[in-house]
Amino acid sequence: MLRLPQFELATPKTVREALQLLASVEGAMIVAGGTDLVPNMKHELFTPPLVVSLAQVDALRGIQQIEKDWISIGAMTTLADVAASELLRERAPVLAQAAGLVAGPQLRTMGTLGGNVLLDTRCQWYNQTYFWRQALGFCLKKDGGKCHVVEGGSKCVAAASNDSAPALMTLGAVLVFEGPQGKRTVPIDDFWIADGIVNKRVEPGEILVAIQVPPAAKNHRGAYGKLRERGSIDFPLLGVAVRIDCDSKDVVTDADLVITALQARPLRIKRARETLEGTKLGSSAFAAAVETLAELAHKQCHPMPNIPGDHDWRREMVTVYVRRTLIAAAECSGPVHHI
């Protein structure tokens, strides 16, 4: 049985209290639902002296429309609530679907959207017990100086594995932080860094308080596809987020395609809009464009042996899942998560 290291737990009721607690102890960390941090602490990947829980900060929960028809989602809103939200199912279906495919029902009830956005990068050489990692000689991301994925590699290639990230990127979401210097907003496209050790631009002492989604096009379609070995629980071996905007005659006016679980940051596939634009949903031209885009994605995606699952197989599944997810978005048929 893995035990948690010793730490103190604080349970503030406001964001301001939480910020003060974070600043009071060097190395203090925030915990939201705990579905990522607690296992990592058991593996001794993190050993914070103080853990600041946001569980009692009620202001960080909820989904609501705000000015200019934007949607604001509190960072402590559970993934289960995001998946079940009628507003998000209508206005941001790709996000509701992605949230509904994270882990299993119990973890979605505890896990939060903010926690999933800030999920630590994952690698099969990193997410192990201290004993296992010590026997191997540790790695670049924690305690060592060697990458076990890329021989001689000097940069960590642990993978971004958060299902919500590519979905939010297709929607043009904005992240809202509060910190010692006040409030800060970051477009999610500008949030990522191509470094598996620290792949997010978060300032010291900051707390993610909300995720804001701009209004969607009138005939907006979206879908999320997730490759995993089991029907639940697993992190993605591949995650595919799709957005398609159409005019009143179902002709594509805009599109976006973002893939996760390949590298340290989600990957936007180039030429998605150009490939689909002008084609009519359900037409032979649209079907041909889907095949073209699936092949383009295959050329741009290069999985590595950084997470479980044969990386050559994962690359071949890029074509399959891009095709299926594009079709699911066009047909409004829901998420794709079976081979």
C-alpha cells in the first residue's frame, strides 16, 4: 500500500484566503478534486509541506452565461457537472463530451475542470513509485538527468494528457487566474509550453478561478474522440477534438482540429479550416475533405513511447479517430471512444 507523505491541510473558504495560504509556506500546493495530485503525492512526485484545498470555496463552482453571451465555468466545477450541463451540450458539445470521457464516473464526480486543465504531464517512466523510479535511475522530469523516452534527449517529452485541453482550444477559451498581482486572463492557445517538465504558463502563487468560453457560431458542431484500451478510467492514448461551423445551408465556414496525448502540449492540426471550408455536410466533397484531413493529421502526428500503448499503433489510429470524430461532429452523433 502506498502512503501519503506528511503534510498539513488547509481549507480556506475564499480565493483570497487561499492565496494568502499559498504565499505563507514555500512549496505549498493547491488541491482541487485530488484525483491527480493525491496519487502523485503517493508516488512521491510531489511532497508539499502544505496542501491548500479549494473544496470549500463555493465561488469557484458553477456554469453561467456572462456578458456578451460568453459562458463562465468555475474552476472547481466537477467534470460530471460539465458533462451534464445542457448549456454546454448545446453551445460547446466538444467540451461536454470530453469531460464525459475523463476517467470513470467516480473520478468525474470528484475531479474538476480546472484540475483537468492543469493536469501534470504524464510519462510511463515518470508516473511510477519512488522505488521503481530509483531502480531505473530517475528521469529528466524528476530527480534525474536522463530521458528514457528519447536516448540522449535533453528535453522532457512527457505528454499532455488532459482531455479538456484540446476541446477548449477548438472553442477559443480563455483562462482566468487570480494571484498576488491581481487577476490575469490567458487565451488557452498561449498557455502551453513545449516542455514536459513545466508545460503551462502559471505564475507563482496563482490560482485558476474560471474557464471562459466565447459564443459559438449559430450552426456550430463539435465532437471529441478518445482512444484508450479500456472503456473507462484510462488516460487518453490519443484525444481528438473537432469544431465545425456551418452556414444555414450546412456549408462549412470554419473548422478546427486539435490532438492531445502526443507531446508536452496539445497539437493543432494545420490546414483544417482550408481543407473543410466550402464543403457541404453529407456531400461527397465533405467526405473527400475528411479523408484528406485525416491523412494530413497522420503526417503531422508523431507519437512517442512516452505513455503506455504501442506508439506505431497510436499513430495509425490518428487517421481512424480523426475521420470518425469529424463525421461524429458533422452528424451531431456524440463522442467517439470505441475502436
